[in-house]
Amino acid sequence: MSKNILIVDDSSMMRLAVRTALIEAGYTVLEAVDGVDGLLKLQGDIKVDLIVCDVNMPNMDGITFVKKYKEDPKLKFIPVLMLTTEEGQERKEQGKEAGVRAWMVKPFNKTTLLNAVSKLLSV
Amino acid sequence: MFFSDEQLLEAVKEFKDEALDLLNGMEEGLLEIREFGIGGDRINAVFRAAHTIKGSGGMLKLTHLVEFTHIAENLLDEIRNNKISITDNMIDTFFLCKDHMQSLVLFYAQNSKKEPDDSLKTMSGFLMETLQTYLNGSVKINAPKKKITKNQEGVQYWQIDIMFSKEIYSLGMDPANFIRYLSKIGEVVKIQLNTEYISDLEHLNPSECLIECTIAFRSSKSKDEIIEVFDFIEEDIELKLTTLNDAQEEQNDENQSEEEEEESESNLLSSQNIEKPIAVNNEKETSIVNSSSLRVDSDKIDILINLIGEMVIANANVVQRASLIENSGLNESVSAVSRMLEEIRESAMKIRMVQIGETFSKFKRIVHDISKQLGKQVDLTISGGETEMDKTIVEKISDPLVHIIRNAMDHGLETIEERIAKGKNQKGTLVLHAYHDAGTIAIEISDDGKGLDEEKIFKKAVERGIISEDSKLTQKEIFNLIFEAGFSTADAITSISGRGVGMDVVRRNIEALRGTVDIKSTKDKGSTFTMRLPLTLAIIDGFLVKVGATHFVIPLDMVLECIELSARYRNEMHGNNYINLRNSILPLLNVREHFSTGNDSENLRENIIVVQYAGMRFGLIVEELHGEFQTVIKPLGKIFRQIRGISGSTILGSGEVALILDIPMLMNHIVALQAHNEKGDANEVKEN
């Protein structure tokens, strides 16, 4: 059974980048364009094993999205990897409160991404 | 800088045009390589494309693009020199590289001086890593092993004490992952669990983490690198690292050779992955026709065509005036000018004509990508690629076509298992076929999938409130429901279709081009979508007629014949709207009644113009026939857009306005009318 990873990012380019790397590594990928969409996808039939999520997004930002899904007892154990930029560091505090531990600063390379993912996914 | 600011703008535009062309060529080349191998000039062509882009990118100081393309070019060069054999995976990577280069080019075209943003750079990084692994793979296979692993002396034994916080599970973290990850950078020799904090099992809270352990670890990594493994949870654990200095030299040596072995093994593995070379096949070379061409801004051609249009109108005026002056010499000259003008018009229109094949070959890639994503096997057959049509139309139908193709592959074609169960070939077929048909271009997209499910569509349309439950619809009407706004049969929205534009947008786009789309489908046999589009948007050959005081133009390509509405036919009609024409029923539409043009020309002889569209015929009842007429299409003003049955207007030589009849729309009207009448008849019978 391959692991399902949900990418939440409003940039299609970024989704493409992450998706390409993950699919190549054998993961199954779901995509959402913002936090709202992300919550919808989490409610779907496919069990998500890991979320890779951008911070700045329209409609619902990444931090709010994490807060929301962590409220759901069925979903709160899903690990999340937050993508951020050099400048976005101050939001880390808010993220930490919401339960985010894993951060990755853009631009990152494929190895970093795959290493982070493998740390976060249980076998 | 090589260019001044002003020059730069132009240079970037030129670069964009050139690069996009090259990239398209690259994609085609890759598709051919996949099919026929790297023989012939194929790999060279792909290599040259990359090389040229790198070169011209360098002129513009597009550093990032140059760096990226450089790596791709390196790999292509190795393949070209038979140092590396190309594999399917590599081709896939090249496809991604091509897409990415396109994004970069488009990015530079918009922001000529800026560096690409983070997301573009990230993508570059990913692809470069992949390309590099292919490059490295070959070097290691071919070159004798020289370098013995780097810092072997640093191998050390570590004792790692970890205590995880109780909340770690609720953060979504699994301690086991981190320990497993350790073994990626060294060897986990032993793990000792400290169980003293674990209370009796009955009172254990499963969502609390009580793990505390000591790990014996052997690795050549530094302390910081080992700590980095736990970077995500550094605040949620207590970590203590101690070196065990009594590690023995011997073990170091042993370790060294072990690691080496491991590495060579993994190399072998990856090289096995890579080595599934595609056969180099020189026989099936496709001929490359090098027609010399000139790149012209399409705006310039539009201006030319507009001017010719105006000239055609002006000339019509001249012809009319000349005919009033009875001077044979003048008439001769005028007709010579007219003839030449017609030729000019035709050649000008030809400039705009492009073969649809170019657009079709784009679909090879799309089909390839989608079939991979869906895990379906699809055979794409393309025919009629040499059919020519107006460039504007080609550009505008690309999106609707992609959408129909995606739908066909996603919803139409069954999965491999389903196909096997149905006794079909596990490979689905998708056929793209273009041909000329009565002054239109027809493009067919057929699949041999499960076909449209009438019942399901009907139910869905009722659910969506598009129709009422007791509506009685023909099969065709049911199929057409999928073009209604707010209709989507996919139960789950997939990433392939069911997102972005819906079928309603497809129909709207096609109708905006004065085209139509219809569906034929048989359950379990497959579906065919047929798009019909006009050859051109600007000037057509028309047939001029007059009804009352109003002139109408009928596109000549659709006119089959003209017959007189004789007394015999009049009797036959009996107020019905059809006649028997050589033993087949010909529905009729009275233009005077339909457009209420008034009744001021009583007693005139009437004529029937038989028109054909999409394999159906009907007759238009008109009065005067004026013959062929070069029609420069002028769009209708905003207020008149809603009028059905009129697609545009044109100006006659006399300065009068003539309306262009929209035959497809009138055809729909007649079909609807017939269906209505049949239903009416049925009801009457019931009542009786």
C-alpha cells in the first residue's frame, strides 16, 4: 500500500514540483488549492497519511487549516510538513501552537523533501 | 549587457517565440524517440533544441535557465554519444524538463530581468537532481572505480539517549520513524527501551507516548548531522549524544568495506532500473520535411486580411456601377480585377491556414501523461493531420479538444480490469480524425470505452434540476444534457477531469466559433464526439438571396442545389413544412415567415435552396436568387448577438447590408420543431 500525501498549495507550479518528486518516490498524491479545499479533501474517502502544506494561501491559510483539522479527533494524528519562506519565519510561533513541528524553507531540493517525508511517514 | 533596454524587450520576445518552437520540436522528438528509438537525427534534433535555447538564453543572461538547460544538454550529449542508453524514465524526465523550460521561458518573457521565483527554482533543483543521477549512474558504471569512500576515519560509535514527550503522537509524529531514519545515515546497532515510566497496561493512555530509549549507533556522521535527524521534534524530546571512544580500528576497516559493498550494490540496482534501453531503430524513420518558412506577426496578417475584406466590398461596388455603364472595355477590366482580387483573397486566407496536425501532436503527450496518471493503456490514432484550418480557430479549439480527450480517457475508457472482464483488448483506443465536410472542418474524437450511460445522465440531470423527471427526451437530447451548465456525472472529482472547465464551456467555446459539437454513443462500444467548425472566420464564399426587401447570404459550401418551388411542390406541401424531393423527405423553412421580413412582394416566384449540414439536408424557401457572392463577415453588434439563425452580416456592393444565415442553428430549429410535432401527433393520437 502506497502512502497518500495531500499537497495543499495555491501555486500550481509548487504543487507540480512536490507532486513530481513524491510520485517519483512512489507515493500517491492528492492536491488541494487552499485550506478550504484541503479540509474537503481530508473528508474524502481516501485516507491521508501526510499533509504537505503551504503557509500563505487565499481563502484559508496553512496555519488556520492545520488548526481546523487538528480539531477533528479522527484527523488530528495526521502529520504535517509546512512549507515556508525565509521571510515567513515569524509565523512559526503560530504554527507551533497549532501543532506544526516540521518546517521546510523554500526553495528546497528533492532530497531534503523526501528525507523530511520519510521522517514523518510511519511504515 | 549585450542589449540596450529597448532591444532587450524585442530580443526577449524573439527568444520566447524561438524557444517555444524549439521546445515543441523537442517534445515531438522525444515522442518519436519513445516510439522509434534514438536513431536517425532524432536525438540530435532534441539535443540541438536544448543547445540553442542554452545559447540564446546565455545571450540574454538568463543564468538560471542556462544552468538548468546545461545539465539537460549534458545528459542528451551522453546519450547522443552512446555513453548512456536512454530509458522510458529518462524520456519522462525530459518531458518534465521541456515543460519546465517552457515555464522558465514564459517567466522570462514576462519579467525579463528578474530571477525566477522560489517555486520555479525548486522545480529546477528537483529536475537537475534527477538528471544528475542519470549522469552519475553512467559515470560509475563505465568508469573504473577510483575513489574510495570519503571520510572513513570518522566512523564512530554513539550512544543516543532519547526521551519523547507524551504529546508527540498528537503532533502526528511517530518516534519509530526517526529511529528508522537513523539507519539511513549509519547503523543502529542496538535499541534498549527504558520501561520504568510505563504504568500498568490497564491504565495506559494509548494516545500518550511513554517511550524512552537508548540507542547504540555507528556512523561516520558528525554530531550535528545526527542531531539533525530529530530537527522536527527537537522541542519534544530530550536528546543526549555521547561518543564511545573505544571503537576499534578493525571494526572501522570492516565497516569500510561493508559500506563500499553496499554502495556498489545500490549502484547496480539503480543501473538496472535505468537499463531498459529502447531499441535503436533506424528503419522506421519519419521523413522530415523542411519547408522554408517565415515568421510573421499574426497581427500583420490580420490587418492584411481586413484590408482585403474592405477591398472586396469596394470592388463589389465597382462591379455594380460598371455594369450600369455599358462599356465592354470597362467591364472586361473590372472582371479581370475581380478575378485577381479573388485570388489575392484566397492566398491571403491560406497564410492563416495551418495544418491541424501540429495541434494533434500535442495531444500525444497529453494522452501519454493522462494514461500514466490513470493507469489505463491507451492507443492514440491520429488521422487527417494535414487538414488545414484557420489559425485562430485551431488555437481556440485546443482547450475544448483537450477537455473532450480527458473526459474520454477518464470517463469513457474503462480500467484495464474492466476491459478484460468485458472481453475487450486491454489497451483502449482513442481516435482523433479531422476531415473537410461541406465547407466545414470536422474533428472526431472517438473512444472504444463504455459509452454514455443514458439512464445515469437522465437521473443526474433531474437531480441537478436541469430537466424535470417526466421529461421525454430522445437519445440525442439526453446526450446533449452533458453540455448543460452545472452537469457533471463523475461521482468523485478526479484530478484529470471534473475540474476546471466543464462540458458547457466546451460547447460555448465551439459555438463562439460558429461551430457545433454532437455525440454518438453506443453502450460498451464507445462514444464519438464530432466537432464541426467553419474553415475560416473572415471571408467566405456566399450565396446571395433576397426575401422581401432583405438580402441574406448562405455559406456557399453548404448549398447543395436550388430548385423552383413549383405548383406541384406547392400542392404537395398542403401547409406542411416538407416536400418529397426525389423520394426523400425534405423539411422546409420559409425564410420570410421565420424572420418576419414582411409581405410586400406578393406573387413573386419562390425558390428552394437545399442546404446540407452535418449530414442532414433541408430547404430554405426564398424569393430572388442572386448567385455567388464574396462575403466579408462582419460580426453583429452587441444588441443583435442574441438573434438566433443569423451568424453575422456583410456589406453589399450597393452599400446595403445582408444578413448571413446561421445554417447549423436553423438546422437545430428544424430538428426541434420536428420532434415537437411528432410528440404533438402522438398526444393527439392518445387524445383520440
